[in-house]
Amino acid sequence: MELYQNLIVKSLGLQGVNIENWISCDEDLTLVIYAKQDRNFTKCCKCKNSLIHVHSWSLRKIKAAPMGCYEKVWIYLKQLRSPCYICGDNIKAAEVELILSFQT
């Protein structure tokens, strides 16, 4: 699984996430990836300060660029939500670094 995780992370440009599972459908050339943000790499989306406490996790559906033979790639990302003590005590979603992704 670790070999596939590294391949998926590098191919899609995901940073600071762990792949929990992936499902491929060869009939319609779809790849669905289930990932969770790594707490060690979470930053505030506004001031880039490290987030320490977990308030909750939100599920985010992201349409990614095609990868290899898969024409449709979907990422279901569990994104950390936490208060930032630098910007204020408002609960914010942590920053996610994706390259070549299209949000839906």
C-alpha cells in the first residue's frame, strides 16, 4: 500500500495527506481516493501558523486531474478544522496544498 500511496501523492501533487484507501473502476476509468490530512503538516489558511488542536474533521470532495489511464479522479479528503490562535479563535479549515486540481 505504501508504494501506491507514494505514487498517488506524487502524481496528483498532494502534500501533507495520508491515503487511507483507494478504489479503481476499470469499466468507466474512475479512481476514487480517500485521504486524510496529516496533523503534523496542518497550517492556517490565512496566516500559515501551525494548527495544534483538532476541533473537527470535514469531508471535502475534490475533482483532480486525470492520472494515468484513469480519466476521472476524485479525492475525498478529511480536512482538519481548528481554531487559529494567531488570527483569532474562529474555527477554520486547514490549508490543503493541491496541484492541478479542480474543485466541485
